[in-house]
Amino acid sequence: MKTITISLPLSLDYHNGSAELQKMGYTLSFELQNGTHIVETPPIVVGTLAYLNNINLMAQLSFTYTYEEKNKVITIGGPDYTAEDGVCLTTFPEGTAEYAYQRGSEIKISTDKALYNPNWNYNTPMTPQLDQLFANTVKDASQALIDAFVKEDLTVQVKTQPPALTSGEHEDLKVVYQNGLFAGFYNPQEHYGDEFVVKSIYSVWGGEVTFSKNENFANVIGSTNDPKIAGKSWLQLWSDQYGYPSCCTSLNYSPVICTSSLVGGHVILGKKAQKVATGSNSVYIMPICKAHNNNDNVYMAAIIYQKGVWLKNYMN
């Protein structure tokens, strides 16, 4: 098993008449285990609350990860991810159960219940900008976790909010499932029978992925090419995240000589092109040339670009 050791921030400096906080962190070590797990630091003192007779303010960081040991794929919430399985900073006055939870980029306490704490609520004029400080702390901790996993040569899937799209782009960027299996990008010129389900990108958006350098991946068999339809193409979707690619991700990876025409290819990890297996939660969008995209007898490598768009199974 891999052991991860990482220093995580718990608070930044903050000083006013109501609260005094110091920049504090905690060095955490934990073993990566297969499956979904919650990791948390112990609560530590990060400051005092003057309006509560200088009672200690405690802080604790927690996060959820999912690890597929076989494929060395780890999934975690990103800096702006605000769902309950995202990175969470919990603060409370020592000796009380007045918990306040901060997740992602939201400049507010993440649970309405905390707003009714009799003594601890940092969304008030008594502690101006403290909510922003806690949001920044969560974002810094999320990025530190992502960086630590990337250094371990893992494939890192980062949950993010879906991109902002116009109504036309939303209509164009669809994916198709056949009998529950990923079957490719939606093509408005195709006729889909009852065994097909067409889903919007919002229902299948996973987030971003970072491959390890030179990690192998292959085409998804049976799906369409990147369609040049009226709105945003899948290549443009990738470009909006990372900038327009200058060449194929798998540049001249033997035995293919790359062409200059690029598409937003949908790929899976491994060295064999195949239909996406039942239960698979990962199809990725990567910029590849048409020579690679049209050849299911070869596999590719993340040589030039390691970052991609992650699409999850809408059924999971």
C-alpha cells in the first residue's frame, strides 16, 4: 500500500476584536486503501474567540477519496467542489458541538443548521472576511492533496463543477449510452433506437483528470469521432479547460506518425481499445490526432499533455 504524507493547512492569520487566529497546519500520514474512504485530521487549536471569554477555536480538515488500486486511479473533490464528499473544514468552539462546515469555494457556511449555532457563526459582521479565509484554506488544502497524489504517479480524477455553457452548447454536447454502456458522442444525424439513452454533459460530467507522465490509454471502440457540429466541439471543451492544443497528446508514439488534424478523442486507460466495460466510471477526453483516433489497433501515451476532461457513468 502507498503511504501518503502531506502537510495540510487548517487556518490562516486573522486578527480582529472578536477572533484571533494563527496560521496553522497539520502533517497527516495515511495509507491509500482500495475503495471509498474518509480521512480526517484531529481537531487542533487555531485561535481564540474574544467574545466568548477567549475560548479556543478548534479546526479539523476531512476529505473523501476513492481509490481503484488495480488501475492506480484516485478520485477526490477539487478546490471549487462544494458537495458533501468534498474537502471540508470543520470549526467549533472547544468543548461545544457548535460545528460550522466550509466546503470548496462557497463564501458561506455549508450547512444551514450551523447558522443557528448560538455562539459560533462566522457569516456575521463580527468576523468580516473570515468566511473568505476559510474558503481559501479549503481550496489550498484541496490543491495540496491533488499535488501530493500526482507526485505518487497516480491517475488523479478531480471532481469539479460542470462548465458554464450556452443553451446551444448544452444541446450539442451530449453523450449516448446503449443498454447502460457508454456508446459515444451524440450525433444529431444518427437515429437512436429504444436501447439508447442520450444524456446531457451535466449528468455525466466528472471533472478533470491528470495522467501520470507517459501513461498509456486507448480508444473507445464503437463511438463516433469528435463531431464538428454547430456549437462547441469536444476538442473545444478540452481547450476551454487547458488552452488549445498544439499537437497530439501522443505525439508520434510508435507506430503512428501523427497528423496535424486534432479531435477531442474519448479514451480509456490501458493498452487495448475496447468498448467501455460495465461499471466503468471513467471515459476521458484528450486531444489526439485523427491518425490515432481512427486506429483501434494501437494504444497511446500521455506524452505532451497529461490533463484531460473526465466523464463519469451517468448510472453511477
